[in-house]
Amino acid sequence: NSLEKSKPSPQPAPRSVPQAAKRPQLTQPTFRPGETVIHPTFGPGTVVSSKIVGDDEEVTVAFENQGVKRLLASFAKLQRG
């Protein structure tokens, strides 16, 4: 019996991990008071106010049948209507 040295298995090439895409820093709100918007769940509404919070925009909307809601623009999927 001859002992063979086992060859080390080739290491897989390191994969590059994509970094999260960075959004440009907001400096001014993009939604304006009085603007009509449509939310997929809450329906139509009117923007009451909007302000920059961190790297997002907080939009306060008065919805016709759902009351007033504060939403983050990056999550809310608001459409201008």
C-alpha cells in the first residue's frame, strides 16, 4: 500500500458581493402639499405635508376613506394622480 498525498481541492474563486445601491441624498421634499396621490392600499389622497427624514421623505397624506397617514416615500409606492 502506498500512501498518496491527497491534493487540496481547488478553492472557488471569491465572489464579489454587490454593494447596496445608494440613493442620492435628498435635500428637498419631492411631494408638495395639495398634490393628489394614489396609494395601492389606501387609495386616493391629498398630500398634507412632506419632509426629509434621514435619507428618505416622510409624506403625510389625508386619504379619502382611510384618514391621515404618515408614510415613507421609499416604501409607500405613492403614484401622483
